[in-house]
Amino acid sequence: MQTKLELYQLVTPLAGLGIWERNLKTGEAYWNSIIRQILEVEEGYLSSLEDTLLFYKNPQLVRDLINRATQTRNPESVETELITAKGNIKHVKIRMQADYESNTCVRMYGTLENITHEISLRQQAEELQQRFFQAFTYAPIGMALVSLTGQWMKVNHSLCNLLGYSEEELLQQTFQVLTHPDDLETDLLQMQQLLANEILTYSMEKRYFHKKGYIIWALLNVSVVRDDAGKPLYFVSQVKDITESRKLLETVKQQNNRLLNFAHIVSHNLRSHTGNIQMLTDMIIGEKDPVEKEELTWMLHKNAGNLLETLSHLNEVVKIHDNGLSNRQNIYLLEELNRVLNILSGSIMAAEAVVNIDIHKNTSLLFDPAYLESILINLVTNAVRYRDPNRPLVLAISATEAVDRTVLQIADNGLGIDLRLHAHKLFGMYKTFHGNEDARGMGLFMVKNQVEAMGGRISAESEPGTGTTFTIEFTKIKI
């Protein structure tokens, strides 16, 4: 077995540790080969203490280390720079210990370690950290370091400005408190997936509460910082204000809805007009009685006028309106209903339908004329189209008024709908319930869309073989 000294001599080069000793009584010195490698001097080179100090860029720092070691009699160390015999600059760590005999320092010994690489890595890390915090502090979007429990640890100026808090105020908050309740569960779920290492990062649109109470829409990106063992330390959050883009998106959505309404109003309303005109024309051609023929001709003339009025309403629909109110008009419900019944008079006559009306002549709505016409045409047309072939169609149309709303009911004794099966899709797009080949499934969808666009709501009661009652609540609006 090797001696401890032999083992020491073998292991020391592996550690890259320079070993030195200086006898202060005799002046003798010992350097191992690592010392000479660090200083880049020839094998066997030795120098006096003063000459050795000249290798260091700051000799006084090393002298202070020697004085400290002799005074404290404890191990002392310092990190400094030296210039090698070949002119290279190295970072080194000096460790030393003083040895005493009868209160007299007789020997100094210690180690010299080349830490240039470690210092370089440390400087790079510090530089990266400095760059990160520069970017963090002055980023144009909100940034935050967030604890694993949701506490803000560090926030930048942009985030403070976005949420309306000072840095001190924000650091007292948690992101959970400032998050809209409807978005919190999704945020927390993804945060847990991030901690469990199931995802590397996540992004979501969410709402924050501003200090003044209003809602801010933001695009949130979150990642997690882990230690060398993979243990999560904290979250890095980026918060970009998208409130204006959300408003723009909502505006575009509303405009698209208006265009969709317009397209289907054109499809349904004009189809009703042209269908009725064609039916009246056919009836005129086939009618022999001059009196009846004159009556039908008058109805045709009146329908032509209704068509022009409808086209005028449609022209208003495509205009841009301030706050959605400038296209509303005060409409007498009974007059508009009679106008629609006149538009559909051919279909109603052909179906031999009975229409009972209970609406006061002064009942009025502040509503878009094109929308109201479309709603009434669709509901009356549906009643005619889906009537029970085994009994005459009876339509009951009534309206009642309350302080804050007007309630319109359109009831028929037609085929009815099984709401136990179809209630969830009654007002859905492209949903049909009776198997008619010409049914497109757009009528009730558009009715609901138009009612709700004007701030109202619609519901239905129906049973197969009994009929259907639609109830529309029109909110009273003051402008």
C-alpha cells in the first residue's frame, strides 16, 4: 500500500492544487509542480518572497493576506490576479496558514489554485444576469418573477403601469387576487402542469383587474426556473396588454354578425316578399271574378310598396351605427305586424290560417326596423310552414307591457317540437326538426341573434301535436 505522502503527491495534481511552503527562519521554500505551471516558470524555479509578490498585479493585497494570517493564526484566503512569466493574466486563489513556535511565526504554507475558468464562468453568469435584469426592468411589456405560491417577487415598470399599482403595492399582492375569477382556474391548472414538468411553458389570454377596478385583457406567457436538481424555484411571467386588440376584435365580430344578419335578412325577407308576390300574381292570373281580381291586384300593389320599404330598412342595416342605437327607431308593434301579415298574405290565405291579434295600437318598440321585420317574418312563416295538416292553422299573437320590457308572444297549433330532445339546439344554426327538404335551419338562429343584438331575449314552449309558443322580451331603452 502507498504511503500517505505518496498518495498525497498523486492526488494533488488531479485537483490542480499548487502546494507551497516557506521557512521564515532559513528562507527555504518549496513549490510543487502545479505552482510552476500556474506561474509558467521552468521546472526547479524558485524565488524569494518579494520576487514572488511581483507576479501579482496587486502585491499589497497579498502582503495584507500574509499579515492577516500571521495575526489571526487562522487559515486565510484571497482571490486575486497575477501575471505569469509568459505575460498571461490568471485569476488565482491563495490560501495560507502561519505556523508558530514560542509565539514566533517560523513558517508559512498554503495552496495556490488557478480559478481563471471559474471566474470567467462567474463573470459570464453575472453579465447574463445583468442583461436579463436590464431587459426585465425596461421591457415594453409587463414582466414579473412570481413565487410558487403566486406572490409577486419582482415586477417591472411596465407591469406596474399596466395594473395601476406602485411596485411596493404590487409586491404585496398575489396574481390570484388580480385575476378575473373566470380565468383563474385555467391559469392555475396550467401552472400545476408546469410545476409537474408536463409542459415547458404556457400561454393564455386572461383578464386582470386594474387598481381602479376595470378589466384589462392580457396575453400571459409563463415559464418556470429550476435549480440544477430540477427543483422549481419561481415563475417568469410576461404580460402583454391586448385590451385594444380585443376591443377591435369585438368590433370586427359585431360587424361580421351584422353582415351575417344582413345576408340572411336578405335571404329570408326578400324570399318572403317575392314568394308572396308570385303567389298573388298566380292568383290574379287564375281569378275570374273581377271584384276578387281587383282586390288581389290591390294586395299586389301594397306588397310592392312593402318590398320597397324593406329595401330601405336593409339599406340602414349596412350603415355603421354609433353605439348600436342610431339604427333603432320607434316602431308601433301592431302596425309592423299588420305590414308583415300583408307581406305574407299569400301564404296565409293559401294555408287558410286564422290570425288572432291582441296588441294595443300604442304599444311601441325602440328597435331596428329590419330586424323586427325579419323576426316577425321568420316566426309567422315557420308557423305557416310547420302547420298541422289535420287541422286549420290558428295563430295567436299578443303583446303585454311592463315598466322595463315589452313581451310579445306568437303561438300556433302546429306540429310542435319535442323540446326534451331538441331544446338545447332549438336556436342553433342549421338545425331542423321536421325533415322538410327546403328547411335551412337558419330562421330561429337568426331570430335569436337579432333579438339578442337589440338587448332582448327569446324562449319557446312546445309539444309535439300541440303547437309552439315563442316569447320575446324586448327591453325598453331610453335614448
